[in-house]
Amino acid sequence: MPQLKDIATQIRRDIVRMVHGVQSGHPGGSLGCADFLTALYFKVMDHQPAPFDMDGKNQDVFFLSNGHISPVFYSALARSGYFPVQELGSFRKLNSRLQGHPTTHEHLPGIRIASGSLGQGISVAIGAALTKKLNNDKNLVFCLTGDGELEEGQIWEALIFAPHNKVDNLIVTVDLNGQQIDGTTEDVAGLGDVGAKFQVFGWEVLHMNGNDMDDVVAVLEKAKALAGKGKPIAIMMKTVMGQGVDFMEGHHEWHGIAPSDEQLAKALAQLPETLGDY
Ligand SMILES: [Mg+2]
């Protein structure tokens, strides 16, 4: 089994190659969340890639709320065995199962909801978590949301509902990269102390450096240990948008633009091939 850090590096290569290949997509948030998705799919989650079971009964399930970071999601799914790695080359192409924003219509294994219409993932994850309780299914539900996404009103309905209903088999991670499509989150609509807000709503709150693999694994394991204790769990995950590619790091401009040929070469020089390119 390759080291988690090496898997994350290959996933970062996949991300920039996929987005470059069609000159379309979202590299910044994808690169920032590569360590998190690697830890989830290769270490932390108890899940079965194949055969894919849409209901996910008796396994951990993950919902990507900020669906525009589909490149990192598709790469993590393919690399962990949900579908052939070669299919990453069809990203955003006509009739591909790998559309810009994930949907269930294409029946891509690993995708359980359409996402990209922001704000909906936590609500869906709560529904899945309550279903697991009704089914006496002891596995967990994970969800990732962006920080800019917290400006959606539906998020706050979900944040009220989950603690009130003791949805304690749910682990929500917030990608605090401080950036969104139009600028920094503080400039667009200041979020203040996000962890304090979750806490005052009744969530158990943890903090994590989302670009330090050891910390990611340790905090996710700690979150799992806190499940079943009466409170939903939220992880405040600090990441750098564009992490791993120096000229993309920390710039909101890389939210949703593709690298040129020259920029791709520069990026790939910083990301050694570890598992073999698709
Ligand atoms: Mg953001």
C-alpha cells in the first residue's frame, strides 16, 4: 500500500491534468482538499468501492456538498477502486460520466447525490445519518462543505436541526481556505469564527490542518471516536487553496480556471508521478 502522502500527490497530478485537458474545471479547492479526500478514502472510512451499493448500508458514506471540486472527488474515487482510473481522461467531456458537477444521472459509482448547487450537502447527510439510525446501521456519514458555501441559508437550518435531533453519527468538515469565487470569504461576507458558530449551535467542534496528512488522519480518527455521544461533529479544516502548486497557492483566481500548457508543465514538475498517470 503506497503512503497516503504519495497517493495525495498523484491525486493532485490527476486534478491539474483533468482540468487542463478540457480547459475547464475547479483546481484550487480540489488541490486544497486532496489530503482530506485521500485520508478519508484510503484510511478513515469503512467503505466498499465495488460492487458499488447506492444505499451504502453498513458502510460509511460521504457526501460532497461543494460539488464543483469534483476533480479531487473523481480522482479519489477512481484511485480507491470505484471505477477505472483511465476514465478520469473523460472529465467534463460530452456524454462522460464525470461531469463538471457530480450527478447521479450518469450512474458513476461513488456518487450518491447531485451536488454543486451549494448549501444542500449537510441536509442530505443528516437524512442519510437518520436513515442509518432507523436501520440500526452503526456506520457513519461524512460530509464536506466549503467556507464560501456557508453563505447559503439552508446550511443554518441544517446546523439547527442536527444537534436538536442528536444526529451523532454525522461528521461534517468545513474547508476553511478563506477563499471563494469572488475573493476572500472575509471580503465577500465575513464569516467570523466559524467553529464558535457551530459550537453555539450545539455541535462538537474539532480543528485540523487539512494539508498536514498526519493531523488529518489523527483528527478524523478523533472525530470517529466522538460519534455516538449525543452531538453531531464538525471539523474546522484549514487548507490552502491550490496547495501543492506554488503559483496557485492562496489565490481565489484559481477557484475555477484551468492552467495553460506552460502552467501545467510547471505544476507537474512539483508533483511527482507516484501511482502512474491515467
Ligand atoms: Mg472556500
